[in-house]
Amino acid sequence: MKISNILKCIIFLVLFSLSLYAKEKSEIDKKKLNVATIDLDNHFKINKELRRETVRTINRFHYLKQKKTITVDRAKKRLSGTNELNIEEGLTVASNLNVRIAILIDSERVLITNENATNTRNTLSNNPKEYRLSNNYKIVFDSVSNNIFIRGTNSNLTNNLTSVNSGYGGENEGERYEFRYNFNVVDIKTDNILKEYKSVSSNEAISTVQRISEYLEAYLSKMVFDSFEKRNNNIELNFEIEKVSSDNRTNSILSKGEVTEGDSINIKFSPNRDGYLYIFALQNNGNMILMHPNDFNNFVNTDNIQKDEIEAGENYIIPPEDSKFRIVVSPMDIDKNSEIENIDSFYAVYLRRNQKWIVGQYFSGDGFKMASRNRVAEFTFKLKSRLKVKYEWQIEKIYLNVVSKLKER
């Protein structure tokens, strides 16, 4: 992973010291994910507005808690505001805050050139038909290739910090500079770097914090889903994902597997009980999609009467065999040079009775319904509380590591 030696050293110190005083009570029990922003170069001292907006953005999410902003003056090798503590000792003191996630922020001043100012546009195809899911997300049907691309649009949030972040000056009169930021999101408990964003422009800094916060909401939701244990009640779902590569080779994935950008997937299940099955796809970019029931599989006649109940012994496939759609693997929010795994998680939850509140309260849209990003954790905690009082339920899980074509080569 291309991280400077000094950044590696700081990350190690953060992970080591913050983990020393970690408490036993889990984030799942607290229903909060405690976050600390680590300012690696004392930039927040001159850009207080950015620090305030960062804290506000994180705290807008009900299940995230910005516990502390820790500022490190790398030149002095000391925790900012102290005269006696070095970095390691200072972060050890801060670790009493029981932080699980650290967002490390580093800044650099770069010269603005015409190349920096050029905006590029990414288009999906010449003739796409869009099925809107919410204000921020859409499924795109490409009429040329008959593919479904599940996409998220960029946030419009920006920070208006031009007086601090950019300006004229330097060696030559008339040169203009701006600050660019590197973000690394670290899980202190597992020592994993979850996300990294490199050379983020000043006007995208807060929207990047927004994306990180949305991802952390989904990350907390994933921890809750992963805590669900399969029940020993003779209910079997026979849940699997069939990967279809670009050369039409197929492979069945039962628990963990790898898919490549451009592959298509089919979701299959064959239950041994009548009931209702809810399949949730939790994507690495923070999206939660309800894959079943959906508008493609569940209309059973010309009157558009929807049948959500599943029958024992039947073989189900998403998309249905007569569908003109395919679900295509299309990685979003991936740094092509990053070695961080891009895991999409699929959770199939069987219940004996229909749970109308799931679609009514949390998932909406046409086709494959989606949950609002700021309600993903709320939904998962509510589902967990409902399952506590039910016996006839079951869960099966599949994890897909999504790899870009560039990495495959």
C-alpha cells in the first residue's frame, strides 16, 4: 500500500495507543460508533472552519459520535497544546475516549494549474434509461447492453473555505495554491484501513467526510448483521450467488468469493419452508439494497398482483430467467491503486410472517428498493430487536470481494 513511512508510523502509534484503553462494551451494545479525527499536520489550527464542519458532518449521523479531534504537530513531534507529552504519550491519554474509528487527515499545499482546474465527466452510455431510486441513487438500464448498473451520485455538499484553503503567493507573483487532503479511515480494533481518499481538493473535503460518514453508518450496520448467528431450527435457504464472467463461465459462491468488474451475478435460493425472504445487499460504498422482494421477480400476472411469499421446494433466481436485465458488477468509490478490499455483503433473512414495515418504513423506489443512507444503521438495529422475540427465522450470509479489471491484470 502506497503510504509514506511517516504516515505508517503515525497510524501505528494511533492504533497502538488508542487500543490500550479500549473498553469491553461493543459498539453494537452501545448503538454508537465512536470516531476520532486525527489531524496529522496541525492544519486544523489554521483552518478552524474545516474542523468545525468535519465535526458537524459526522455528528449529523445519529449512530456516529465524534468524540475528539486530536491534533498532531509532526514538526515538533508533540500533541498540539502540550509542552511535555510526545505523540505516543498524548494519544495514550486520548485513548480513554474509547474510540473505535480513527479518521486520519493530512494536508498538502499544491500549485493550481490549468490541469488541476479541468473538470471531467463520466458517462454510462449513449442511450441510458434511468430508474430513480431516491434523490441520490439510481439504477441505470443500458438499452444497448441490457445491463443494470446500481450507482450513487456524488454529494453536492462542499465547504466554502477559499480564504483559508487557497490563495495567491509563493515564489512567483501570481501563483495560486490550494490545500489538498488525504483521508485514511482506520478500524482501531481490527487494525484495518477501511477507506482512503488521496489528494482531495478543498471544495470536496466536506463532501468526502460526508461519504466517509455514510460508509461508517453502513459499516456499523454490517457489524450488526455479522453478529446474527445462523439458527439451529432446521430452516434451510440454500442461498448462493452465481457469478457469470465476461466469457460466460459460471461459478457458485456459497459464503465467500471474488467477482471482477464486468461480471454479472445471479442470486439463487431454494427454501425448505413457506414464508418470506428478505435479501439485503450492503455495498462497500454505503448503499443498502433490498434485492428480494423486488419489482422484477414478484409480479406474477398481468394485473400486477405482487406475491412476496416464497414456497418450499421452489427454485428462485434474481433476476428471473425471462428477464431482459442483468445485474452487473460495477465497483464504485474505489481507488484503483489501493489494496483495500472492497467487500459487498449479502444477507438473506427468512421469516415465517410478512414484515411489511421493512418496505413501508425503510426501503423505497422502483425495481430494487434502497434504504436512505442515514437510516441504514437504524433499520439494522430495529431488525435485530424484532428477531430477538421470534423463533422462526434464519439467516445466511455471502461476502463478495469486488476487484477492478486493472487489479486483475
